[in-house]
Amino acid sequence: MAEYIKITDEQRDSANEVDLEALLRSKGETLKRSGAEWLWTRYKSVTVRGNQWYSHYDQCGGLAIDFVRRFYSMSYPEAVMYLLGRDHSASPSDSQSESKKQEKKPFALPEANKDMRRLYAYLTKTRFIDSKIITHFTHAKLLYEDAKYHNAVFVGCDEHGVPRHAHKKGTWSEGDGFQANVESSQPQYSFHHISTSGTIHVFEAPVDMLSYITLNPEDWQRDSYVTLDGVAEHALLWMLEQNPQIKQIALHLDNDPAGIEADYRLREILRERRYTDIFIDKSEHKDWNEDLKAMHNVTPKLTVPHPKLALLPEMAEDILNSCAGANSRKVKLEDIVADYTKLKSLLSSGNFIEPNGNDRESALLNSMTAKSVLFVSNELRQMEHPQYPPDKIIRYLQNSYAPHKDLDSMMSKLDCINKDISLMEKRSVTGIRTNTERRDLLEAVYQLAKDCLRTRICVELREPTQALSEEVKMAQ
């Protein structure tokens, strides 16, 4: 287990203030202006503005710490220390300099409407939330209707009961409608309910939380509940810090790719903090409010499977079939290198971007993965570890796949494979290997299998010509 590093609130807040445009430029990344934001050209759907980012493909975003964790595969402490320890002031734009001069407005709740008729109508008739649950939160002054736009305002308070966060949700009956946080809201104080039990339920948004309570009303107040204002971890970590009695964490995030990846990421963050009683509970449809709609005969939005995880069982089956058709004792490192040489040849010629070219690349990646698995299994058997046959190693590969970390480009994945091959060849000593030398070699070969698997998933998910021609030009 990684060593736990205590991050103070001041460190967290300072790290989250890092300007992402300056950060990316300091790393040599290319950005293009897109209205008031900057488009990160390496990820066509990601934009940054100041210390905020947003992925239009996944429909999620956050602040600087989330950005570094997601796109540079760092743990929470690593991300904070990285952001605090680097100079990200390289060539800031004039617009950045101007924005930094503007003073941050103090947090203030929107003026309340004299009644909450539209709020109740929207939440009960459109969202089908139990009116008694709505009344509980309105009486606690955590939910009200604003006077100017008649938005539903979900209030989050600090440990002293002082409002620090407010999320506005439009009450128009059609579509998803308007939603935004009140300016200067502090993310760790999002909409929540605190109790004395040892369980906390975690949701992406307030409507999700109220929908789940409506579906599970019995003694609901005995547990704690928190919304993440998306999929960021700030509010959950604050709740855990303030309530040490909480030991069980139930993740009820959306049943879509962003929510599924957040499950993986949050479990990793929580385990770093030594929380072990974590379970995932998914709605039958896209989210808990869609389940409520289905109960009231309204057509719900369906679940959206994670495309990479959906492919994983098929990939594992292909690897197993390839292993079954080969003799593990005859697999040599030279065989793996030979497949890689063919893969490089396809890359250098550009043939793999032709129609159906993915089939050849995918077959080579599958062959490299299977041969790596067979080599590892055979070496372990010779080291008197027969309990690791190929099928068990393949299950380890499958279970270790982390979609929230598999966000780098195709060319980055190919570069990882190249480094794996180089390390494998470096650790391949001639003659009789010591157990230490064998373990070092097996570590390199197993890592190669992991990188080949995730690269093949990437290959299978894109059209043969989609956006690869530019990457090939960059590689040549």
C-alpha cells in the first residue's frame, strides 16, 4: 500500500488554483482558442479556462487536481505535490493576465422567491421526487426556489452551518435544462445530509440523491449523503474528514462511461486513505432519476456501457484462445520481438490506417499479449509456481485494467510498448537467470502484456482512418 500523505486544505486549494493553460503550455502542449476557453488539441473534446477543465465527450470536468489525476495518471497526493512544486507560469496569455487581475466575487446565495410552487411542481411532477423529502430539505434551508429565475437552489453548508456552496438547477419541464454553481462556491461543501451512522451514499448531483432517497425511503435519515458536483472527490473527502465514524462508502454514480470511470478513480483515492468497505450500486437505467421516471411510465434514458470495459471480455477470450493454440514451453522472447517488428513495419508504412487495417494491427497485438502471458506462465512454473496457468494470468490482466487511467493517445500507447520491449531486452540475460533476474524480466513482460491489451482496445474502438493519419505523421 502506498504511503499516506496528509494534504492540508491550504495545499489542496493552492494546487487547484494552478492555471491549466499555463500548465499545458509549460509541457509543450498545443492549445487553440475556442471562445472564452482553450481547446487542448491532443484531446479534441477537452477545454480549459483558468484553473477549470471540461471534457465535452464525457460531460464532466473539474479543477486542476482532477485534471492532473485524470490526464497524467497521478494519485491525489502526487497531483497536489506536482502542482505545488512546478512553475507553470510559462508564457501566460494576455487574457490570463487580465483574468488574474479580476477579484474573485464573494459567495452569496441567490435571493429566495416568496413561494416554492415551481420548485415543487418541477421536482414532484417532472422528476417524481417524494414531496416529503423535498419538504425535509426546504425546512432545513438547504433547498429553495430563487426569485429571479425560479431555479431550484441546492445549498451546501460548512461544519458550522454556514452556506458555502449552491447549485442552481433550472425548473423548466423539458430537457435537462440549465444548471450551474453559484460563483465562488467551495467544492468541498456541496449539497449533503449528515447523520451519525457509519455509512455514506455518494451521488453526482442533487436530483440523483433525492431520487435515490425516494426509491429507498425507509429510515433514510440514519445515513449520510453527499453529492460530488459532477465526479470530483472534494466533497466526499471533506465529509469523511469531518465524520470519522463513516467507514462504509456506497458509490451511486451514473451508469455511463463518466460515472463508471469515476467509480474506479474514487475507489483508488479511498483505498489510498485506507478505506476498504466500498461498494458500487448502479441504477437500472442511466441514473436514479431515470429509474424513477421508468416507474411512472416515462421513457427513461438507458444505461451507457463503458466502451472499453465492454470490449475487455472479448479481448480476454481472444488471448485465451491464442494461448490454447500454442505451446508455452516453445515461446521465446524473440517471438514477441518479431511480432513487434511487424507492428512497427505497419506503423512506418502507414498501412494500418487503410480500410480493415485494424485487423492486422489487432492480430499482432493479440499475439504479443498471448505470447507474453505464455512466457510469464512458463517462467513461473520453472520457478515452482505452477498455480499461475495462462487463464489465471489473463484474469489478472483483465481485473487490473483501469479505464480511468487509460486516457493517453494511440501514439503514447505505442511508445509505452516500445519502452516495454527495450526494458524486456535489457533484462533478458543469457545463460541461467537468478530468481531476482527472472522476477525483473517477468515484471517487464507482464507490463508489455498490459500495454498491448489496452492498445488493442484503443485500436478496436476507432475507425481505421479516424484521426490516425496525423498521429502517423507525428511519429515519422
